[in-house]
Amino acid sequence: MKKMTLMQHFAELRNRILWTMVFFVVMFGLGWFVAPYVQEFLTAPLIAVWDDAQLLYTGITDGLMINLSLALLVAIMLTCPFVLYQIWAFVAPGLHQNERRFLIPIFVLSPLLFLVGAAFAFYALFPTVFRFFIELNEAAPVPAIVMPDVRDYVMFAIGLLKVFGIAFQLPLVLVILNRVGVLPRERMIKMRRYAIVFIAIVAAVLTPPDVVSQILLALPMWALFEISIWFMKK
């Protein structure tokens, strides 16, 4: 393999950054086009558990801001794999074979785990959480019309998807720490009881204030913690 000078490395890095920016702009344009379909998709779990579903636009710019937010979300989601590929293409020539074997699963599993976590939130958590809030609001002791703000709802849904996507990175992080010698398997087993308490606290902080959603986050995180121990080296 031909060695590159420092300036050639900088030139390659600049080109990869420029291509990433171009790719992001193109994906943002695509995101703007599909934003209405994304909004319909995110709203479907709420409509499924609410017979008289109506969302409220409180400002004249709400539609614009929602489209921008969803277009940005789509652009980030589609650009992340491209960024990971660019990073890999830049650093791979300088890596040893064992280092490549170590990094390839990280680049592949990280986005997959994020998607699995987001899918779990969307299909398992959303119906339960939204039904809880709708029933709670409709049971108000005073006459009330339930009409959530559409911007609040979209941001709330995206926030939960991010929380679960990030939470499902737990086994990957723990296994990496174990493989580099920072976190021995025996220590993880001894810390199990404290980890369970910590997971319960995190679930209580990151989810809405109802027991069901907290359990739906805590149980998968606990399972992922146990799976991480199983994959760790002694």
C-alpha cells in the first residue's frame, strides 16, 4: 500500500467531509419531500388508540417548523451510515487486521441497535403510553377538550425514539469496554444489583411519569445488560 503524506491525508479528509455535506443536503431535500409521510407515520400510534383524534396547530409557522424538524431528522438518519462509511474508508487503510475485526462489528451493530431500540419504542411503548395519557386527560374532573399541540407531540415522539435508540447501545458499549480491558466480566457480575437500580433510575428519568413506560424501558435495558455479560470475555 502506497504511503500518503500528511497533506494528502488532509486533502482526503477534506474531500470526504465535503461529500458528506453534499450527501446531507441531498438527504435534507428528500426529507422535506417525505416529511408529511413521516408525520403521518409518527402520528399513527396516537390515532390508533384515540377515537376522536385531533391535533392542534397553535401557530401559523407550525407546519413549516414541523416539516423542517422532520426533514432534519430524516437527513440525519440517512446520513449517519454514510458518515460511518466515510470514517471507515478513511481509517481502514492504516489499521491492522485485528483492529479491523474489532471495529467492523461496531460500525455495523451501532446503527442496527439504534433502529431496534427505536422500533421497540414505536411498536411496544407508544400505544401504551399514548393510551395512558389520553385516558388520563379524558378523565379530568373538569370539562376538557383533549387536543394536543402537534409540535409538542412530534417532538415528544422523536425524543422517545432517540432515548430508546441510545439506550439500546448499552451492550455494545459494555462489550467494547470489556474487550479493551477496562471493564472485567467479574466486576460486571458483582455490580449487577447496582446496575439494576441504576437502570430503574434512568428509566424513571427518561420516560413519561407512568409506571408502564418506565417498565417497558427498564426491562429491555436489564435484558441487554445480561446479554452484555454473556458476550464479555472472562
